[in-house]
Amino acid sequence: MGSFDWTELNPIEVFGVITGIIYVFLEIRQNIWLWPVGIATSAVYVYVFFNSKFYADMSLQVYYLVVSCAGWYWWVKGTGLKTHGSDRREEDAIVEGDGVLRVTRLKLRTGIFLSAIFVALYLLMWLVLSKLTDSPVPEWDSLITSLSVIATWMLARKIFEHWYLWVVVNLISAIIFSTRELYPTVILYLVYLTMSFAGLRAWRKSLSI
């Protein structure tokens, strides 16, 4: 079957690919519209991953929907803390004088906390997927999902290091989804991988501003 015919038979997945690319472009630009676009993308991939039996990834998209709402609020309102000169508090989520969240580095305490959550999520998902579902790759599905949960929360708080997690997630995802013949999605994740490196460069500049 030619690629043109295959694409015509999968309009929902193709739509998800398009909105997904737009989402990452807006993420690199730190544009607030990434969140509503992300909501649309996640809704599409709930359907795609359910049909492909990637149950952990399907659940991840539901998580994305929730975090997208929170991230939208945080990016607009910052942490909710007021900052006045020398009284500004130093934490992972730092706000400008107008209350808008800005890019920061990951603090050690937060990194340890997120690492513990990652390990717990990974083990729990692996157990559930291997014992209770017919997922073809429970270990990889669990890894992708657990890392993505952490990376998405870090994005919502504008923590720079979340881009490193996306590099790992996007590379593994492209390989795994190719085994399920989700070719538009494979292309999407390869684009994501390339854009992750662009995001690293762009957000690193924000750290020095």
C-alpha cells in the first residue's frame, strides 16, 4: 500500500502529527498557545494509542490533558508568589515582577523527588501492563510514559532540563512505534527529537536573560 493511500486511511493520526509538531514549535518559543494545541493533540492520541494497544501511552495523554490545564494557568499566573526586590524566593519555579513564570534550572531536591516518582511510576506501570493487559512492549511503554510524566510536569514549571528527558523519550518512541507500523507517528517523534535539540538551545539562552 502506498504512503498516500495509507495516509488517507488515517486522517485522525495525521491530524495529531500536525498539531503535535505545532505544539513543540510553540514550546520552543515559550508561546502560551502550546497548551490548547497540546490539549487537541492529546485528545487525538488517546484514540490512536487505544487502538494500537499502547495503554500506558493512552493514559499518559489523559495526564497531558490535565497538566496542560495546570501549565496554562502556571505560565500565565506564575507561582502565585509575589516578588519584591531582595525578598524574591529562590525555587524551581521563579516568577518575574509581573508574575510570569520564567525558565530555571532543576534544583537538587526537586531532582531527587522527581527521580523517586519516576522509579515508582515505572515499576507500577510495568507490573500492570505485563500482568493485566496485552501490551506488546510493557517495559518500553512504561519507560516512555514514566519519563513523559516527569518531563511534562517540568515543562509546566518551565524547568530547563525537561528537554533532556524529551530527547530520550522521542528517540525510544520513534523506534517502538515503528514496530507497530504507526508511521506518521514515527515521523512525528523524529521531528520531536530534532526539535528537542532546538529547544535545548533556545531555552538555554533564556537562562542567561
